[in-house]
Amino acid sequence: MQQVTLAEALLRRKELQGKVDALKAIKANALFETIATRKSAHEGIDDVVAKVPKLNAAQVTHELDFHARQLRLVDAAIQRANWETKIEVDDQVNQEYAPPK
């Protein structure tokens, strides 16, 4: 376990959220679908055109799961710091509004 500043954790959280969002978008697209078409070209010769994904779904899922877990861990640490950290504020901060007399 290592200690980092809250600012570093917040920056890491932003970075991880970006990666998770990008990977979710890739996973949601139809990028893993293999599409092939076959047309008769000339005298018994067929023209075959295929679109094959460069990534496989398992790779993207594994990376998405990895970054999503890191994001959950840093979120939990930030949330814990939110509840445990005390700061000094002026007494007026917690007073209710009172209209002038």
C-alpha cells in the first residue's frame, strides 16, 4: 500500500475514468463483428470482401475490467478521505441565514 496526496488520487481518478469511458465505447460498438460479402465477379470467380476486427472482445473486456477495478479502488480511497478529513472553517459557514432586523 502506498500513500499519495488527495490531488494525485483525484488526477489518477480522472485518468482512469477516461480510460474506462473509452473502453466502454469500444466494447459497445460493433467492432468485434466479422463481416464478409461475396459477389460473383467473372466467370465462376467470386470477389470476397471481409472486415475483420483488429482487437478481440476478450482483450478489451480484460483491459476494461482492470481499469474499472482501479477506478473503484481510488474512488473508495477518495470517499474515505472525504468522510475522515477535517478542515477548519469560519463559524459563520454553518449558520443559517437571518434576515436583517
